[in-house]
Amino acid sequence: MNILLTGGTGYIASHTAVVLSSLGYKVFLYDNLSNSKRQVVTQIKKITGSAVTFIKGDIRDSDRIVRLLKRKKIEAVIHFAGLKAVGHSVDRPIDYFDNNVAGTVSLVRAMNLANVKTMVFSSSATVYGNPTYLPLDEIHPKLAVNPYGRTKLHIEELLQDVSDADAEWNISCLRYFNPIGAHESGFIGEEPSDRPNNLMPYLVQVALGDLPYLRVFGGDYPTPDGTGIRDYVHVMDIADGHVAALDFLSKNGGWHALNLGTGSGCSVFELVRIFEETNQCQISAKVVERRPGDVAESYACVEKAYTKLGWRAKRTIPDMCYSAWHFRKNRVV
């Protein structure tokens, strides 16, 4: 089966490409390299022993995507491409809506023209906004509180409308909670091109001495230690979830939204402590003002993913912390 991964050299996409390639799928990576590196393609080959095809391009180039889908005989698309930093989205909402929402419109138009109507979409738990109850299940009200989350929500609504209008479409929207960690080989992991916005790569850079301290955004949340609580899930579990979603769509039509998380929360300070214990290092941390758009606590109800996909997260937070550290140490040797 030929699969196109938009944003294919990015963090979650590259790990998904490893799993797909290892299972015999023919994988094509499409990315503009705005926040990733082309050498990821080589690293994927090192892990799997088989090549994946890379095409540089932007999802807003609809005509090019039509040609690509037809020429490579693509049968399904996993749509990862998009800007993804909550803080940046508050400062740059136009960029986020242009890239994420307009880019998806372009992609869906191209898929329609090429008659490729199976998609797994990389969504986010940010669509829920401030929880009215926990754990967050898929029917929780959608009240995204930042531009990034609103772009994901608009895309989900677009895809649901597309599916409602044309029964040939099969779509899964996977609402990730907080993916962290890296492949066990240490060859691929989370490595943003600019200063990190996500917690784990920032934490690792502090551990390496590249940054003086970890900025903890808010220490006065109504949580046991005052720091935000999140559902951290290993990126390889997330990758496995995409394979499960593809298999599910091969047997089920329509539009489906599913959470991918562990079902439990961990605070920032707890994660720092586990990182220190797992990797035998010390992390300097400094509490700073809350970030606009952040919520106090968020963790998933994961029963629907288990019922529909047969998927559950298997890896632990120490696994996540060790693999992220192993990747970065491997990269600086």
C-alpha cells in the first residue's frame, strides 16, 4: 500500500514512517522543511533498512499534490503538515490559519481530484480547550482557547463536512495529547530547527547545558504542585496508533475522532523529577508567567481508541525520558 505523509520529515511523521516502512508499506514523505531536516530520510533508512521517497513541497501547492498522488499511485494520506506551537500561534494567527487550514483545503481538493479518499489527520487535544470534566473523552465540548487549537478544530469540522458530503471518504482525526520521547535507536527524535517550544526538547537542552534553565510556564495552577498537568504519550505509541487507524479505515467508512493518550496526567515538575532520576542528571528550572492559551490540566479518556482501533499506549514516562535523552546524546556525539 502506497502512503503519503504530509509534513513527512517532522517529529511524529518520521516515527510513523519507520513503523509503516517496517510493516511493508511504501512510504512517501512530502515536506517543505520549514521545521525539520532532510537528513531524517537517511536516518529512517538506517533504522528500517529500506528507503522512503522524499519530495520537497508545500501542501498549499494543490496542483503539484494532484500530480504526486496520481504518479505515485497513493492510496491513503496521513496528514501531519502544519505549524504547531501554541505560543507562536497566539503571536502569528494569520500564519497558522494560512498554513494549517488553507493548506488542508488545498490538500483535500487535490485528494478529491486524484480520487484518493482515505485520510488520517494529525489533530490535537487542544480542540477541547479548558476541560469541563476529566478525563477528556471525544464528546467533550470543543472550545479551543488558542489559534493553534482553533485551526485543528476547523480542520476537523472541514473533514467531517467533506465526509458527510461524500460517503466515499474515510477519515480518522487522531487527537494527540502530549507526544514526547524518541525512537529507541537514537537516530530520530524531536529536534526543532529553532529554539524549542515543547517541553521535552527544551528540558533536554537544559540537561546538555545548551540552555541555562527550564522555563516552567506557571507555578500557580490549581494542581498539587502548581504546575500544569498533561497526558504525556510516547511518540512510538502515537506512531502505532496511525497504523491502527489506517487498518480501521480499510474496514470502516465515514469520519471518526479518537484520542491518543495514556489516560493519566503528569505535572511538569513530576516529569522533570523522572527525567533526572532516569538519566542521572540535574535540571535547573525557573517558574515564569503562564503562557496565553495554556490550560491547567488535561488528560485523555482512551477507551474509544481501544474499542475501535485495539490501541493502547504501552510505554512509560521513564521510557519517554530515556529515549529523548538517548536521541540527543546520540546527535551530539
